[in-house]
Amino acid sequence: DTEVTQTPKHLVMGMTNKKSLKCEQHMGHRAMYWYKQKAKKPPELMFVYSYEKLSINESVPSRFSPECPNSSLLNLHLHALQPEDSALYLCASSHRGTQYFGPGTRLLVL
Amino acid sequence: QKEVEQDPGPLSVPEGAIVSLNCTYSNSAFQYFMWYRQYSRKGPELLMYTYSSGNKEDGRFTAQVDKSSKYISLFIRDSQPSDSATYLCAMIAGYSSASKIIFGSGTRLSIRP
């Protein structure tokens, strides 16, 4: 089973809202990732968690706040987003360098 | 110069043709090479991964890595309309659990029925 699940599939939020994206994997992978993907572009790395600790933050604005409650779960908390933050948000987990992606959450910020 | 170069296409071929997708790279430390397929508005799906130089075959798909030339390829035989998608090459230097993957820009492929 190489499944990474993400909820919700779609999200529309206003610039003053607070929302969270959720990601789950049960493959025993100890690294999990958040990516942002704009149309016709490759995924752009945001955060990496390794063994439930934040190991890479690619200078992401503080309105994005990641959280790793346990080895299977990854959250991305969103607050005061801007319209330019509208994108597909992808979660991934990895084993021996190979990353497996979830289906993504399509976020629209109004 | 980007670490990974990939022709964005679009590439349009008739059904049944052999498709060749390619990437070049500059970092000789890359050891793991992957191809992802991404349908519109979906997450990337891992198609193939290879370690170091050589070939790997899986059904209609063959991945080739030539480390001496810093060149990787994905071949699709007997292409089908369902193969129409964006194909992303990706590579990584090590396999520590938090290694950064470097993506190509993606090639948009269209298979004409």
C-alpha cells in the first residue's frame, strides 16, 4: 500500500479565515513533506518533517504553520492567506529517497 | 543554470507511437532518479524509479539513466490516450529520510486517438 491521503479535496477560504489541511500515511515512512504547486509548474517544497521534527522550512511565510502530531499525520494550518496562495497543496511521504504523493488539496483564497 | 532541465513541450503523438521523454541534470551527486505522471488537477503518481545508471522496465514503460552523460529518459511503448498527462522527472542525491527532491519542469504529453 503506497497511499497518502489528504483532506479536504477542495477548500475555499477568505483572507481572514483559519483552516487546516490534513495528511495521513500508514506506510511507516518517517519523512513527510508539504509542497505547493501552481498551474503548469512542478511542486515547490515548503516543509519537511523527519521523525516528527521539522527539518526543512523553505522560507515559507508564517501564515503557513505545519504540525506533525505523530509519525502518520501531518497538518498544515492556514491563517490570513492571500489570493496568491491559491494553489494545489500536496503532501508526500518518503522511503529511501522515493516520495509518494497524496492527491492534493485545491485551495482557493478569496 | 537549473539543476534539472526538462523540455516543457507540449508533445503530441498519435496513439500507438513510442514516446521518449528526457531530462538532463548538472549535479553529479544525484543517485536516485524518478518519473512521476500527473493528470490535470491531481497529485503526482510515481511511475518509475531507478538507482544509479542502467535500465528498468515495467510494462510499457522503460526508464534509462546514463550518469556519464547526466541524462535520463522515459520511454512509453504503444502509447494510449490515457497516457496523456504531464510527466515530471525528479532526482535526489541521497536517501536520508529528509532529502530534498529536485524536479524537472514537467513535459505535457498528449496522445491523439
